[in-house]
Amino acid sequence: MLKPIRHYKISDQIFEQLRDMIYRGELQPGQRLMSERELAVKFSVGRPAVREAIFKLIDQGLVYSKRGVGTFVADEQSQIDKGPLLQVLNRERFSIVDLQEVRIALESKSAELAAKRATDEDVSLIKQSLIRIHNERFEGQVRMRTDLSFHMNIAYASKNTVQIHLMKGFYDVQLYAMDKAYTSILRSLGIDDLIDSQHEEIALAIANHDPERARRSMESQISTVLEICREHGF
């Protein structure tokens, strides 16, 4: 039976914009969001729509609220704990290797498409992600969400709606896999410089609009992590 066409909810549009800013790394863990009033003015909407969007962000573990203080971007553990896909996978037996194998297929295509379609703004956002990663390494405070923002910005640059939504849906699982691999194995191996150089190679290939090089570079970067996880039984 046909149903009446409904307009896209304003609160959902606000939610998606704020979520994308978190996924891209434009909003960092601990950063305070604008107030409901300020966001309502920015979006030219009523405060109830903003409030509904924020409740949805809280429900997904992306932000948290302090009464009388404001709303803040949550850390990665909160996102991992509340991630919908990860909650489903936790009912099954899976390994970090399983997740890395999926990442190779999904993200190699992201990089290839991004190299074909990235705008100057996309390239700039990818480079900004790398700068944030380098700064965190220098400060000795590495966040996997910052690393993942690099990969998410590449996905957005692919301009493929299905690819982008697959990456969004896979976000919590990716964050879990990257955090687990880094804290359990990679950090102790001291391969940060190698990973950083691989990231730089991917970004350069995209900036130069070289799809084959971008695909191979992304495949190589994730394969490095995959083989280490296999070797250590993860």
C-alpha cells in the first residue's frame, strides 16, 4: 500500500551534519558544541529540532551532556560501547583480522574513487586529518578517532553515496578494530612512522588524482596492519 510522502525530518538533517563533522574530525573529543540556541540560529531552525538531533547523538555515544555546562564530543570508547553494528557482531565470534579483511576491500575502493573525484576542499580536509595525527603523535596522545577521520574524509571524497553510507555504518566497528590493534600490538612495535608514511602516500596519490596508486597505497597500508594482526593471533 502506498504511503504519503514525508519530508526529510529537520532534526535528522541536523544530526547528520553534526555526526559528519565528528566523523571528519572537525569536532574533536572533549570539544564543546554550540548551545542549542546558537545551533538553532546557525541552522535557521527551531530549538526543538536541535534538541532532538542532540539526543540522537547522545544515544549513539557521539556526544554527552553536562547539565548547566553544555554538550561535548565523546571519546572513542563511548562510541565503541554504543555502536549498533558492533553490538550485533559481539553476538558472534569474529577477529580483528576479519575486520581488517573487510577494510581492505571497502577502503581501497574509497581511495580509488577519491583519487578520481576529490575536490580541492576534499584534499584539504584529508591533509588536515594528517596534521591532526602528526600533532597527536608529537604530544604523545594518539586517538584512533583522529586516524579514522583520515579514512572517513577519503570516503566522503569518493562522492559515492553507497560507499559513504557503508563507511558510516561501519564506523563503530572500524574504531573498535583500530583501537584494539593499536593498543594491543601496534603501539609496542613502534611502527608509527611507517603508518604515517603510508598515510602520506595515500594522500599524495589522491591529491595527484592517481586512482591506481591510491588503491594500491590504501591496500598496502591496511595489509600491513592485517599481517601483524594475523601474526599475533588477533
